[in-house]
Amino acid sequence: SRSLVRLELVLVNLIIMYWLVKISPIAMIKNVSIPFIAAIGMYLVSLLLKNIGDSTIWQILSIILCGITYITIISCFKQERKLLLSFIYKIKSPK
């Protein structure tokens, strides 16, 4: 029942955003679709890795592998790859 209440809150907020700010709910959903796909992929990898081991070192390695999985999936999309590379260049550039 909690998830339904949260879903209702999300739907109400989407309607309010459209009504007040004129931001399309479809545009908002499209903006989060790629990170959502990457998060699902990372979740599936985490389920697979969880079954392999349960030591502390393995858990840390699993977190690193999940992060690599997320970045790899994000990098498959051109617009997200440009955003990621611009972030990396911004970090590396001297100030």
C-alpha cells in the first residue's frame, strides 16, 4: 500500500508540474528513462554477484563492478556519453 501512495504522489506531482510550469510529464519520463535502464541493469548484475560470495572484500568488489556496469550501460547512449565525457574533462581540467 505504501508504494501505491508514493505512486499517487508522483502522479499528482507530474500533474502539478504540467499545470504550473508547463513541463510535459512525458518529457520528464524520457529524461529519466536512460538512467532507469542503467539502474535496472546494475540491479541485475548485483543479484548475480550476490549469489557468488558474501565476504566483505567480495561485497566491495561487487559495488565496484556494479558501478562499472552502470557507467558502461550509460555510455551506450550517445547523449549520455557526451555528458559523462564533459564531466570527466571538467574534473581533469586545471582550475
